[in-house]
Amino acid sequence: MERDLIERVDVYPYRHRVGEAMSSPPVTAAPEALLSQAAQLISDRRVSSVLVVDGEKRLVGIVTEYDVVRAIARDGGAALDRPLASLMAHPVASVPADAFLYTALARMGRRGIRQLAVSDPVTGELVGVISAGALLKERANQALMLGDEIADARSGAEMARIRARLPALARSLLQEKLSVLDVAAVLSAVLRDISARAAELAAENMVAEGRGPAPASWCYLILGSGGRGESLLAADQDNALVHAGREIEDDGWFAELGRRASDLLDAAGIPYCRGKVMASESACRHSLKGWQGQVAEWARQADPGALLSVDIFYDFQPVHGDRRLAEALRRDAMAVAQDRALLARLSATLDTRVSALTLFGGFRMSQGRVDLKRGGLLPLTSGARILALKAGVAATSTSARLAGAATAGLINASDLAGLQEAEELIMRAILEQQIVDLEGGREPAALVEVRRLTRFQRSSLKRALKLIAMVDVIVKNALVG
């Protein structure tokens, strides 16, 4: 089965065309536009590049998110005032929309680039842009379609068979030199799809059994690493539910929905959350008004449990149902997060994190392994979340939150680049270890076997962890300003 999966990944570029995977219409700017404007476009439009066109709409250059980070790292804030004409890469490589994807892959590989402009095959007009990340994610999603698609699954067992293929998929994508954050985004997309299908099946089964349709519209949410788009191969359940009904009178139906969805997810190989962050629990299931009151109550409290709930909650993403409820909830929650006292209490929790490094700079190990989640990822994701809330940035991924904080002037360019690199290094070490553990019959976790690491990897990880150990200081300095 795993062999079939990898073969499907290999043949996909020969069956599909660039137009199917491109981002369209392209985001463009004039040569005289400033780098700060390009950075804002990249953030607002959630793209990885801006194409530079002249007054006659001719393509003259490209500026990518990597160009933005490099320019700021090199020149500091002054780079933001430079025109794109002085920074853009040119000429821009392009590919027609009707070309097969292998053409785009080969062109990127030969030229060592990650972005291609896409042109209309007849008129030559600029119609889109395709990135290596988007292209490979598209391949990964198609690779999962070996028989049963998630959308057609009728049971937890069917979804479990799909999920069981993810380790081979992750290994294949890493071998393709895809960044670990892009691999995590693919794995998270699968987790979201399975979660959505579990909620949908639960509701369908309740109707089929005569329990009636939902008493009001509702939306199933995924939290934690799945909400951030950063899940690897050891994700458990982190979900919640918001509905438009009455908090108490309608709870019975939604409680049963949450229980059934969690049971399906567990059967699909996504285990129950040990911390009980699941829609089957009353604390994670409310009407919109009920959630508004719950978030406000959390914000007023100073106890660790309430602050942990706040921390997890702000990662949520809607996966099934009425997304307008989720949008309304996010607007209210972001408004609550502007409370300076709440942000200060959240930042104080960073002091309780234990670094993965000892006082003398070695790895803090147990049985030859270091916990890179507890001592690395958790303080980083928590710090990025606080910075984003301070900046009013609604993005949920750690990288996007850090970028938003930098755009708002809360952190400097050097810390931005360093922390983004740290996340990549740590997540790669964890994912590679999880693949090895699964192949050896061991349960995957975030415990990385130090002796497996090369000397360079150890040195790079220690440097990354030292910077993460300073996240509490970085956050507190940002909150003071």
C-alpha cells in the first residue's frame, strides 16, 4: 500500500496541469511600490510572492516572502522603504497554464527557484503564479486518493486506513525537499478533513436514527496544532463546537454530536485528548453567546487552567458547518485579546516553560531522548500567539503570527528570521524521528533520540533552542512598547 502511495506521488505531475494548481489571479505591484507594501500584500492575501508589473502590465520582476525576510535581516527596518525595483528578481521564469506539472517542477529544479509566473497559453497574458509549496501540497493531496476518499468514508475504520498512509506520504515529501512546515500543512489538511468528515457522519447518523436534525446551525472547530496547520504524525484530538442555538435547552443534541464525532475520530486513529479538549466535553461546546461569555470569563481569571484554555482556544479553525459562526466568534475573541492585563498574564506563563537545554547548554535528556515539543515548540508557539494577539493578527500558524508581529514592529527582523528557522529545525527533527519510530513499531512522539542527530544538527538545534529560551523576554519587551 505504501509503495502504491509513493508511485501515485510520482505519476501525479504527469497527469495534471499547471492551471489546476496555480494561484489566480496573481497579486501584483508596481516597480515603485515599497517593500513594506509588498510585505503587507503577502500577509493580507496569504500568498508567498508579489509579481512586479510596469505601467503597461508587463511582468518585470518578482518579490517573494523570502526576499522580504532577507532584505529586512540585511538592512533592518530601512529595507521597508526601498522600492521593489531595487530588490526584485528578474527576469521572471514562467510556464504556460496548460503545461504539465512536471514541466514546472523541472524548471524550478534547474533554476533553483520556488516560484513561477503562469501565462495564458494563447495570449501570453499573466494569469497566475505557482509555488513549489503549493504544487507539492497539491501532489500530496492527490496521493491520498488511492481508493476511499475521506469525503466518501462511512466509518472510523475507513478513515483509519487513509490516515495510516500518512507516514509514507510525509517521508516522500521530505525526500522531495519540501519544507517541514509545508509537510505539516499537508498532514494538518488531512487531519482537518478527517475531523470534518467525523462531524458530518455523526450528524447524518443522528438524523438516520430519528434523533432529528440539529436544532440550530453549528460549526465544528479544530484547535491546537491542527488549527495552526502544524500537525505531524502524533496528533490527538483538539476540537470544539459553536452553535446558534440555546445554551442549555439545545445542548443535549450537540453533546451527542460531539460524543459521536470524538468516537469516530478515535476509531480513525486520532485518539481522545488527554486534556479533554473535545466537543464531547461541555467546556468545549457552547452557543455563540455562551462562547462569548466563556472567553470573557477566561480573560478575567488568572489561574493556570483558564490561561491554558485561552492559549489553546485562539488556534481554532472551522472545519465543518456554518463558518459564519466561527468568524463571529473570532471577531469577538480578538477584541477580548486586546486586554493588556490578559496579555500580561499570558506572557507570565512563559516563565514556567522548561527549556530543552540544561543550564550548561547540553540537551535535557531522558533515556537518550530530548523532548523538543515541551522544551522547544510549546514556548515558541505560545510566544508567537501572544505577539499576534497584541498585534491584532488573526492568523493561526506560528510563522504567520511571527511575521505579523514583525510587520507591527513588535519584534525585529533578526528575531523573526531566527525564530522561523528554529521552528523549521525543531519540527524537522521531530518529524524525522516520528517516521523512524513508526517504522520501528514505536508510538510516535516529540522525543528525539539525540544519538541519531549529526553534529551539525545538534549544533543547529542548540542554537535554535537558545533563541527560543529568550522568547519570554522578546514577548515582554513587545508588550511594554
